[in-house]
Amino acid sequence: MKKYFFIMILLTSTIIANGFPSWYYEIKDVKIKKAKFIEILKPMIDLANSQIEEDKKFIREFFSKEFLLNFNKKMTQDKKINLLKIAKKYGIEKLYNREDFFKKIDTVPVSLAIAQAAIESAWGNSRFTKIANNIFGQWTFKGKGVVPKNRDSGKKHKIKIFDSLQDSITGYLLNLNTHFAYKEFRDLRYKTKSQNKKFDGLIASKTLSMYAETREEYIRLLKQVITKNNLLIYKK
């Protein structure tokens, strides 16, 4: 497993350093460009999801029956520190609320991530993608950011600047897993997986009306992009 992710890092290292490579923007054929967009982003999405899986593995082991039966014996300082670190990362206030951990610490369907990246970045062609490595339109109210050209008077948000496409993807997954606006997404994911049912991009998309001002139209567009580009072939 570690070898696989090491190879993925090597394959994407030049892309991660500078965003989409220059040759990507020279592609004129739309079909080929979309294929390359997916080819570039999927390994990064897989890597970001694998990092979530690592957190989930720790939490699963922490809340295992065997561990809880021997709580005082097995609660080492390292485990305490890691538990607190993960709780802070995902905004979990009740340290021993098992359900809260499992609702927030889980992967995002690859089909959904690719579809949202395609929509928010115009398949990598948006200004914010090119100058800020921001492929999901994430905002910030502090730190590095680019002021949108058409920002309404009185608004203070900026488009967040990421050091790499990988950072943008990691930030997007964390956003879906923590922001109050996407609670419906997390609740449905938890319920669906608890019933051993599939949770793919089409199912997830119906919970994301809060992601864009267009609300229901955004959901329709998400489903269209997933279906039209056959993104459900990516099972995770």
C-alpha cells in the first residue's frame, strides 16, 4: 500500500508543484482534454482519500470493543495526542462521541470530486485554477486569497490560494467533512454506508444544494456531469 502511494506521489510531483502543466492548456480536443483532466486529478483524489482512511483506521481501532474494555491500559500518550489532533482537524467537540467521528471522517466519492472540480474550475480553465490552484472555488476570510472581480460591495471573502492542486483537493475533502453546510451530505453518507449500500456521486450530489447559489440547478448540473462523463466507473 505504501509503495503504491509513493509511486502516485512520484507520478504527480511535477503537476502538484505548479498546478496543471502547460501542455494541458494546449489541448484543443475537448474529449481528450477532459480525459487528461481526470487522469491528472484522480491520483490526487485517491491520495487525499487515503489520508482520510488513515484517520478513520485510527478512530476505528480506538473505538474498538477490545480497546474500550482496556481503556486505561491502552490509552498511551501518543494515542491521546493523535485523538486530540484528529478531533481538532475535523471540528469534533465531544472527544468520545463515536458517531460524530464516523460521520465526519470518511472518504468522498471520486465521481463527485471530479464532477465538482470540473464544474468549479471549468475543467481546469478558470482564472482561480490558474493563479491560485483553487479547483473547487473555496473561499477564505483570512490568509492568502484572490479578490473576485465581481465581488459584491461589503463582501470580504477571497478565493483561497493553495500551494498545489493536491492541497486544493485535500482542503475540499476536509470542507465536505466539516462545514455545517454539508451536514446532510455526511448524514446520508453515514446512513447509506451503515446499511452496506453504495454511496456514489449521484447519490451524494442531491445533498449539495448549499455548495452553490444556484441550489437545485447545481444539483442537476452535478448529476449531468457525472452521467455524461461516465464518472461512476470510479467506484470509491
